[in-house]
Amino acid sequence: MLLAGGQGSRLGVLTQKVAKPAVSFGGKYRIIDFPLSNCINSGVDTVGVLTQYQPLRLNAHIGIGIPWDLDRNVGGVALLAPYESAKGSDWYSGTANAIFQNIEFIDTYNPDYVLILSGDHIYKMDYEVMLDYHKANKADVTIAVMPVPMEEASRFGIMITDETNRIVDFEEKPAHPRSNLASMGIYIFSWPVLREALMKLKDVPNCDFGMHVIPDCRDTGKRLFAYEFNGYWKDVGTLSSYWEANMELIDIIPEFNLYEEYWRIFTKSDIIPPQYISEKSHIERSIIGEGTEIYGTVVNSVIGSGVTIEEGAEVRDSIIMRESVIGAGTKITKAIVAEDVTIGKNCELGIGEFKESTYNKKVYNADLVTIGEHTVIPDGVKVGKNTAIWGNTEAADYPDGMLQSGDAIVKAGV
């Protein structure tokens, strides 16, 4: 069961009109491709994808599951949105509540085990190995954990284990953590145990695995075990972590390798022409998507498919998502540009000094320029650091032709 209904509000204007799992990643993929590919590479061929927030692009991307070999007569992929029943209709109001509302779907398959995943993490993991570990320990619940630096442990659900890796206690975002084993939000439950807990907690508001189901299983004496994972795993829930994860793909020796033959990442591929690199272009250490035309300079960047970078334009340390156009003579430094954005000629993005955001300090707190999808930026404007732009903007929106560092232009009703 793949939880993919979240908004991802910490990604700011990138997720105003699209669910976080459907956000582009790595020039070719969407974030949900990674857990879906892990499933098929691990031999998991029955997957329920739980959608809720802005599901249109996610639904279109997954379709009937052909790229992941999940278009099957029995099993395969099912898109599970909230629905109206005889008792009325309810939005999913927590991770466990979302699973509870789909008990009938799971019962259809009468499984021994249920794997619960988040749709917004970047990693490769063989769930079959985790299931073997679950069986070997005769566990009721197995939780994937990852060692994190002790100073960061208070941001996670933390597991306290004994010498056999059995979980003896669980703390949700503790102020003074007693362990550094952080929950990855990946669970294997023996289905009768999970079903019993969900039925028992069905009336709990915003019922959640970390806050309710796991503590209940612990308190009722169930066998909980921690499965330690030491590979690459990234929660791309903030603008900084999303930008960093993309930039790590273009390291000389990437920590996360997209090119492994034995663990492929599958995605829906559009029918588009090959990329075109002109004689005047200059490219260094970058990922360039199919159908992209480059006439300018690209350095240390991730460029999606169908992007046009016009003559004299310079893109450095940036992410440009599919179908965007960068005008001639425009210079972009350290920006995240969403899909279908048009940036005019002779603009400068990412200049000046970092300043605190006047728009939303929780979301915008790095020296990045963030531009939401379908945005238009006119010719000749300058944009400072830690800024956000979303909408069809005009020269009049930029006092003296400038958006100062820390400011934002977000047009209503885009």
C-alpha cells in the first residue's frame, strides 16, 4: 500500500497544483517512480496507490501501470482515492485512516503480509529481504529504520531496540532521543495484526501509524522488530533536500546511481525526439533530458525533457523541469524551475545576498529561487535569492525591474 496523497506543503509553489509524489525528479522521473520501481524489483506485484491531493497528474502518470509491469489481470496497480460509502464520504485523515478506508481492497487478496510505503522518498530497497527478516523473527510488525546523526534524531520517530533488534520502545520526535534509529515510514505488518489494530482505532481522529498504530501494537504485546537499512535514502520534503538530491545525481561518483543495470528505475516515457546540442552550447557535468534543445551554457544542473535554453543563456547549479523555456541572455544560478515555465530574455535569477523570506520562513529558507509551474517571467527582470514566483507575471510586478531577496510574487487564481 503506497501512500501518495500528500500535498508536500514544504515544497511551496512546486506543489500548489500537483501532489508531491508527482513532482519531477532527476530530469526524467517523478518521485513516485522510486517506490514503485522498488516494488517490481522486489517481486511485489499487487500495489494499491492511495491518492488524495491534486491526483490528476499522478493518475495520468501511473495509468494502468505498464512501465512498471503492473498491468495485470490479477493484482497489478490500483489507484485508490477516497470514495463515498453508505455511511457518507470521508477524506483520508491520517496514514492509518487511509489504509483503514481500504480494508476491503486488501481483504480481496487475503494477504499474509501488508507492506506500507510512502510515495515521496528517493531510495532503492529490496523489500523481499525485509520480508524474509520479518518471517525469520516471527514478527507482527517490522519497521525499516536508518541510523541518523544524534543531533537530528528529534526530527524523526525513534526506535529503542534490544540486542535482538526487537523494539522495546518508540518515541515520536523526542526532545531528548535515547537512540538514533529513525523510522523510514516503511512497515511490514502481518495482516491480521494490522487489521485488528485498524478496526480498534477506527474512530481515532487523524489516525496515524507513528502516533497511534505502532504504539498500540507495542502496548498490546505484539512482536515489533527494527530492520536496519544503510543504503541511500532521502526525504525530499523540503526545497533544500529536493535540490540537494537532484544535485547528488551529477556528482562524479553519485551516491545514488540511476544507471545500475540490476536495479532499474522505471517511469512513463513520453514519445519525444532526441536532445539537440548546438555548436555554440557549452555543457559541464549535467543531466540533460530527451527532446531538450540547448544553445547556451549549462553547468552542474539537471535539465528535464523538452526544455529550450536559448543562445547566450546560462544555467548553473539549477533544476529546470520539463517543457520550460529559458530566454536568450538570461542567467540563472541555484534555482528550481517547475514545468512549463517561460523565462524571458536577459533576466538574472539568483543574484545578491540571502535574506529571510517575507512570504513564508518555514518553506523558503535557502538561497534558492523557486518558480512554480506555468509561470511567465517577462524580459529583463532581476530576481534575488530565497524568492518564490508563481503565475503569469508582468514587468509591473517587479518594482524597478527587481524582485528583492526574500520576497515573493504569487498570483491568486493561477
